[in-house]
Amino acid sequence: MWVLIHYIAQIFLLCLLGRIVLSWFPPSGPGPVETLRRVLFRITEPVLGPIRALLPPVRLGGMGLDLSPMIVFIGLEILLAWLPG
């Protein structure tokens, strides 16, 4: 059972990393990249949304830095380090 949780957490981390990378680029219109962006958003937003509500973006000049992906990433890495197997 722990192995299954470990694999699911690893897959979620990959989805989170993909969402972070795709967020650096503007939407490209209809196509496979935009479909991937929407899928990754649907997978990761239920976890990131509540954290974002508690921790607003940090202002850096004229832009905001969303720290919620980093918090989830660190939290999952700590969880994976504690899981047996």
C-alpha cells in the first residue's frame, strides 16, 4: 500500500513540475500543449487552491510570485522521505 501512495505522490510531483514549467509560457491557443496545460491544472489545482487562499502571492515589483507550488513540492518530498519503501 505504501508503494502505491509513493507512486501516486511521484506522479503528482511530475504533474506539478509540468504545470510550473508550462506557466512560464503564454497560452498557445487550441492544441496539444493547451490540452496538457488544462489537464495538469485540473490535477493540481485542488491541492494548490486552498494553499493559495491561505498564502497570497508575494509581490515582487509589478508581479506576484505564487509560493503554493513550492510549499506543496516541499511537503510532498518530506512525506515521501517518511514513507516506508
